[in-house]
Amino acid sequence: MKLLVHLLASLGVMAVAVWAYAENNRTRAVQRDLGLLAHEIAELTEQRMMLEAEIAYLVRPDRLEALVARDVGGLGLAPMRPAQFARADEVPYPLPDALPDALPDGLPDTLAGADRTAAPLRLAEGTAP
Amino acid sequence: MIGPSEAPHPGRRGRRPAGLPHQRAEGRLFVLGLFFLCAFSVIGLRMGHLASGDPGGAEQARRMAPPAVSRAEITDRQGRILATDIAAHALYAEPQKMIDPERVARELAALLPGLDAERLVRDFTGPRSFMWLRDRLSPEQVQAVRDIGDPGLLFAPRELRFYPNGAVAAHVLGGVRFENPGVHSADVVGIAGLEMALEPRLQEGAPLALSLDLGVQATVERVLAGGMTLLGAKGAAAVLMEVATGEIVALASLPDFDPNDRPLPLTSGDPAQSPLFNRAVQGVYELGSVFKILTMAQALELGLVTPDTMVETAGPLRWGRFAIRDFHNYGPRLSATQVIVKSSNIGTARIAQQIGPERQRAFLRELGLLDPPAIELVEARQALPLAPAQWSELSAMTISYGHGLSVSPVHLAAAFATVLGDGRLVRPTLIHGAPRDLTPRRIVSPATTETMRQMMRAVVTEGTASMAEVAGYRVGGKTGTANKPRPGGGYFEDRVIATFAGVFPADAPRYVLIVSLDEPVETSGTEPRRTAGWTAVPVAAEIIRRIAPQMGMRPEIEPDPDLSLSAR
């Protein structure tokens, strides 16, 4: 009986030792991966900061203004002016013939309403309060 | 010898006397047992250690990781980058490792401007074993140097401070330089502006958001530069401050510079003429009539006047051998409101006589006009206002209309935000969301701030700042035209500092704007005009016209004060 207990205990110790050893090895492997990951993160952070700096450089106010002055693509961009603000009641209603003759059947009211507001905004270009 | 009667005990070996050998054997067994115990203990302990020991993973990972980009990014209030670090390289040479020094010298000199081929040959073939060639290279240059392909040319990694917007907000950001250059890294240290004043904070690495708005800042600088060119001014400064928080949304000083390529400080002449000089913070000037607002606010607060109190304005007002004159003759008396609207020096000086020098000085000190501004720029620490040593009654009278006390535009912005906001002390800051004093000291009552707002609005609607009217934004303001002091004493007749100190919208102030021009002249008329009403005011109006929509403020129809009366 005593021998059996001793044997079992020894086997137990051995099993635990093997498990601990394997666990230790895994930890080391994870540590190595962690180091590599940290390196990768640092590299990516550096790249990200470089890209952000590049974006900031490309959208710097001086350059944007030069692009607007050259009027790339004929966008007609101009500095924002107080006159560009307007109240809803200052936006003129569309002329009757600017509306479609009939709204398509079966459209919910909200969608029809959205259609209606799209037209006057185009007509309102150039109006000022 | 051992006889049969003393036959050995079974199991016992040897033929020795019974007592002694028994003891010796036990002793040996004991030693052996002890040895085994020790050996097993060591093995057990080692196993336990291996199984349970702290792998120290986090610590090791930190050690293995290369240091992340260290210095904090600086952004504007919307997170747009104003300053960041990018990886770059410095170039150094180890001539002893060089294969063909003459070819390297020739190709380097052709590649990098400022290097002399003959001198490089001498350096490379001499006894030196190490020399720096460039403290930073562009990526193209790095590639070109690699293409030379000599093992004696080596690169040292550097964190390069990069200001993507060039000269925009240059005076706020300041600049950096490398210190302790090494082949693995170099320290980046702030040498001016915010970079120097907040050095410890920036070393921590977390991004820092400034109160500046990049778009607004760029617009202010552009309009100011346009006005400066048009009016032939030597320099200009502008400060835009949030009334409620004291946060500075734009701070401009012209001429400016590119912090990526910071010019060297002037070695001779007036440092105030250098583009490095921050006119909005370092420049202390006699700002002229804008000070009348502060005098009037104090008189109202002390109950010495009401807006309708009549004040003597017959001139000139003589004090000893000194005479105070007005720009025009405004008749024998004006109401307190009209003193501000017409900008009467005599009227203001009379009010200052009632206030007295001690109370005036205490009030200006409370407003922070006698100390360097508490703003996060290293230059601010030296921006000590110039006040008279003897604060006499005459000093009080001249200071009441802005002569004899020199302050910076930032000082003025904070003082105006205080007397036009809710009457509590406003401290200027450049940090967005900086922790503030939640119950700042009250300087003037809400009733006084309300009256001052109306007076400043009247200056624009019917007074000297009529060109500041921007439809829908209800600008209030005050002009100031101060002759520049001569270095030898006295004042120049034809050189002025023209200032506009404004607030908008005047009925519920959100922003204070200070615009100051150095020696402007408006020449569209028959004779040159230098007063602020013709110079600083139109520039300020254009700034408001451009930035108010940018900051999302929609123009509003002014509430008519008479309308409430008819509503009964």
C-alpha cells in the first residue's frame, strides 16, 4: 500500500513537472511573439504617423488655397461668406413646372417630401438673405 | 580477535569490534541520507522554480520593443496635426572604413549643398575616425547616399519634428533642435514657443490638443497679411479669443517664419524686427484709445458715472506743462456713452481723475495688465508690461486713454473678455479644454458688462469703428491709434500703432478679436490716413466676415431694443 502511494506520488510529481516544463516553454514562445509584435506595432505606428503627416502636409491651408485658386475641376469654390446662410423660409418654392407632373404611386409621404425639397435647393443658388 | 561467541550479527560485515563499527555505519548512512536529501531538495526547488517562476513577459516585451516615437503630437482643437514626429536620418562618416574617400567626397559634395569636396577629401584622408556630415536628410537624399555605396558612410536614426502647415501658427509652436546627437538617437528639445514652454508635457508623449483652429488661424493670417501689404504696415498681430473660456482660437503675428526651417535670431539691431518676434505676445505697445473701455468699465463699476452722465470735454485739458487734446473739438460736454463713441481723450482723462491713480492701478493689476500674460508660451514670461514707476495723477490720466502703459495684444484680449463676458476674470490659454478655475474672481458686475457691450456696439453703429459693421454679426468694438514712442523720448508724428479691439456678437459676446497694425497708412484719399478707423478696422471686419461663417456662426437680425417697448 505504502509502495503504491509512493509510486503514485512520484508519478504525479513527474507529470506536474512535465506540464510545468511545457508551460514554461510555451510562455517563452509567447514572449518571443510578443516582442515581435511590439516591434511590428512600433513600425506600424511610425508608418501611420508618417502617413498622417503626409496627409496633413497635403491638406495644409496654403496648398488647398493654391488648388482653389487654380480651380481644379471647375468646382467654383470660394471662401465661406455670411450670405451663404439662409433660413428655410428664405428658400424659394420651386416653380410649378419644376415639379414632376405626378409623384410615383406607392411612395411613402416622407420620401415624396424628400424629393420635393431636393428641387428648391438647386433653384435657390445665388439667393442671399 | 573475534571468537565464535562473538559471531557477527547476521547482516553485519567485517570482523570488527561490535560497538564501534555499528556507530560508524550509522554515521555513514546519516551522511548519505543528508546528501540525498540535499540533492533532492535542490532538484525539487529547481523544478518548483521552473514551474512557478515569473516569466516577466511584459517586462521583457517592453525591453525588446524599440522606443515608440517619443515627442507628443500637437493638434488643433479639431485634431488636425500642427506638429508631429517623423522618422528621418542623420549622416555620419567613419573615414577609416572608407574604400575610396576621394570618390565619396566628390559625389557627396555634388549631392548635398554646402559641402566642399576638397575639405571632405582632407577630412576623409586625415586621422579622424568619426565625423557628422548632416543632422537630417530627406528620404531622397538617404537613397542617393546609399547609392554611393561606401561602407564608411553611415546613417543615424532621428526623430524629426515636422510642422506640416509651414508658417501657420509658427509663433505659437516655436521650434525644436537636436541635442546630444548620437549614432542611435538624439534628444529633440524645444527652443521657443509652446514646444519649449510645455517641454515636460510633450516628453510624456500623449497628443496635446491646442485651442487653435487651423482653418480660422490660416484665414486670420491670410487676411492680416493682405491688410498689411495693402496698408504698407511693417508688422501686424491678431488675437481671437473665446470669451467664455479664454481659449485662444487664433493668434497671429506677421512677419512670420517656417518652423521647419527656423531662421537664426538677429545678432544685431532690434530683435522686435525679427520674424521670430511674436508681436501678439512679446510685443508690448501703447495701444491707445482701446484702453478707454477699461477706464469706463471701472468708472461704471465704481458708480462714478452712468451712460448718460455728462462729462466735461472742453479742451485742451492742461496738467502742469502737459496738455491733453482731442482729435476733434467735441464741444463743452458729452455723455459718458458719447465719450466712448467719439473717443474723447479729455472726457476719459476727467473720468480717470475721479477714479484716481491707486484704484486705477489696482483695477489694471486685477485684470492682469501689469504682469506677464499667463499663456503657455515661453516668450510670454518676458512680456512684462511697461508701466510708470511713479503712478501719478498725470499717469492715471494718460493711461486712461492708453498712453504710458504698454501691454501686448494678448493682455488686451483677456482684459476685454473679462469686462465684456460675464465680468469674471478670464485667463488666456492655448490648451483646449484646459482645467480652469470654476469660480474665477468677479471683476465687474453683470450690469457693467451689459452697459459696456452697448457702448461698444454704439462705437460701431455711430462712432469711429463704423467700418467694422458686418451684417448679421453685431460687432462691437473700439479703435485705438497710438503714436509710436521715439527711442530718444517723445513720440513720432507719422508712425502709429493702429488697433481694433472688438467683440461679436455684441449682445451676447462669444469672441474677442484684437487686430493691431504697425505703421499702417491708407492712401486712397487725398492725404494719407493712419487712424485705426481707416486701417485696423476694415482688416478686422474682413477677418470677422471670413471666420464667423467658418466657425459655424450664422448671421442674425439684430434684436431691436425699441421693439420690446412697443410690445406692451
